[in-house]
Amino acid sequence: MRVQRQLSKIRRLRSRLVDIPLQQVEQARRRLETEDVDVLLLGDSSTLCWSLRDTDRTLLPAMLGQRVGNVVTLAGPGFGAGIYGEATRILSSLERRPKAVVFTLALRTSTATHIVADPITGYHRSLAAMAKVPGARGKVRYLGRGGAFATDDERDAFLAQPVDSVWNGPRTIGWYREQLVGTGLPPWPIELEKLRFDYFYGEHLRTDNPGLQSLTTMARHLESYGVPTVGVWTRPPIQRGEMHFPGEFEAHVRSHKVLQDEAIQRGSAAIGPMLDIPLDDEDFEDSFNATEHFAFSGRTKVADAIADAVRSR
């Protein structure tokens, strides 16, 4: 326990000192400057995860590299339109470009309150720090510039955030988290699992959601970057969601995808709708936990579809 506490302290300190998105930008800058890059992959947590069932735990970036060549990855949990847009803007100051850009985008990471309002997964400090970086012609400094941490006041404000759910009506983040946090690993009681799907996906997405504008801005930066771009919808476990909300779940999440695709196309008609790659329950890391993380079979389908799309560009 003492060792675990010390490790937790070290991780918290590192989170305060090291700005992960800017660190990722700097790593991408170095490789773009020195290597011939086939694909710059802007990724959410789907690019970082595997399933305990997997006998082959090769992650999505490496699998994509096996299919299309040299892949540079800029990825992190909760990364979405804001991070992608700023990263592309910064890297656009370099003369050297990848042959293509791929971005994976979960519906939640750019518009859902439980992610964008969270002081950690919303990357508020990181985005403010990135906005001050004019370009990447020199080393991008990432120590002491942003960081991901939450003060007590920030955490309290987050828990008080209102959420308007299509299935549970007006609630708060705190109402959900009181029931979901500390419940251990799946399998959970069916009502708890259902609440998790609602927490992740049930929020109404309004046309005035600021995240939609961030998607448009991201698309403009990607178009200005001047290389072929493929967007990938990081699908949730739709079959499991339909079990909880029959005849409603898929239609609801697809309505969100329509709004997000429209926002992207307002910024760049060339990108087109995000790839919608068919996946079954067994293709997910664990469909019970409602996340957009894939088992080896799912990663294989996603990597194959991305590679085909990149080649067609």
C-alpha cells in the first residue's frame, strides 16, 4: 500500500508538471522533421487499449503501421476535436508533412459534459497552453505549461454540472457518479450497467453545443494542413446499448454522429462523414463497460478499414 501511495503521488506530480498533449506534439514534431511519415494518427483512447481476452495485444497504431507504413501517433484518453485542432495548427508550421492524416473520434470526447467539463479529461489547461504556441519550428516546450489536475473547487463545479439525459431527464454529473464510482470491475448489476450507458451516451446533443464549433475549427485546421484526411467514428458497443434501450440507443447515438459529421463538413467538405465501421459485441474490449475500446478482432476491422480509406485517398 505504501508503494502504491508513493506511485500515486508521483503520477499526480507528473500530471502537474508534464503537459501530455504538448509532449505528444513535440514527439510528433521530432519524427516529422526526421522521418518520412506515411500517416499522422490523431487518436483517442481506442488507439491505446486492448482486451484481457486478446492473445495478440498489438495496438491500433502498430496494426495500422503494418498496413500503410510509418505511422506517427498523437493520442491520449479523452483526446478530441480541441486537441486535434490545436495540434494540427501547431504542426502546420513545419514544411514536412505526412502523406495522410487519420483521426479517431468518439462522440463523447468533443461534446459530452462528463468529458469536456471534467477539469482533467477536458484538458482545459492543456488547450489554453496549446493556444499560446505559435508553431513547431523549434522545440515545443511541455514542462510546466499546462498539466491535467483538478482543484477541489474545480471538482465541485464539475460534479454540479447539469446533464439533460434522453433516458433520465435533468440530472447532474454528481448524481451519476455517486452511483457509478467505486463499483468495481464488471460484470455489474444490470441496472448499474444500464446507468453507465446512459451516463456515457444519454445526454441530448444540442445544435448550440460549443463542441460542435470545435469540430468545425478542427476540420478547418486539417484542411489547411493540406494532406488527405480520414475521419473514423469510434463506435460505442451498439448491440449492448440496444439491449438496455431497445429501439432507441442506436438511433440516439447516430443522431449525434449526424450533428458531428455536419459540424466537420462545415469546416472541410473534403473530409466527408467519419468512417462507420461495423463492429459486433465481441469486437469490443468489454461491451459491458460501455467504452469504445476494441478487442483484437475489432482493432483488426478498424485497421483494415482505415488502411483501405487511406489508400483510396
